[in-house]
Amino acid sequence: MRIKKQPISQIILIGDMPPNSPEEVVQKRQSNHGGEPFWGSKFPVTNHEQELRQITEAKIPVHAFFVNEYARTAFEAISRVANLSFITPEKPQGTCQSQFLNVNDNESGAELLCRCLTRTTLSDAGGATAVAKYDEIELRGGWA
């Protein structure tokens, strides 16, 4: 992860399966794309627990969207652990949560992603006041 090289304001995680175990990571690296010579030269060995620890330490919010119920428990756990680290009065709980993303419904899926990402971006740029104004506009029926 490049947290130290370049600031990251939020992470978007979308998936249909729970994360691989550390053992599965090693096994899959050995059996895909020519094995470790390919992976080792470009990507260090890591797993979701190591990455989540770095994300938590850096206090980066995680938007965890699962597209298959099979991934729900893992995505909820990732979201819960990651997002507890950055909740403040300016960034209240609920800014980012694990949610089901219906990829078969373009309108609701796009709306969900837009709303979540916009609230976090506004929180970073203008704090709770900017998020409250956005929420007020959304309650009135949007920008139209």
C-alpha cells in the first residue's frame, strides 16, 4: 500500500468474495501469472489483515461494498475495524459503512456510490458543515 508515498483520503472496496487467507495468498501467487517471479517483482506479499492495520493506523475511511451476500460478514468486519479509527465529531459514524451494492441496478448502485463518496469528500474539504448542507439538499430531493 502506498499510504506513505501519497496521501489517500478514502478507500473503495468492492467485492463478491471474502478476502483470501494468508495461506491462500501464497498459494495463488505461486499458481498465477508465472508464480512469484512475476508477483515478487511488482507486489510484496501481503494480506487483508496487514493492509487493514496500515489503513487503521493512517485513519483512512473505507467504503466496503459487497455484491454477493457470501461476502457480507467479511466486508462488515473490515468496515467496522477500519472506520472506528477515524470517527470524530467532524467525521461521524455512518459516513462509511459496509453496504450491499446492487450492480444489476445501475440507478440505485450509482446513487449509493455517489452519495457515500460525496459525503466523505465533502467532510475532508469542508467538515461537518459541508456534509450537513449536502444532506439538507438531498432531503429536499437533490440538486434539480
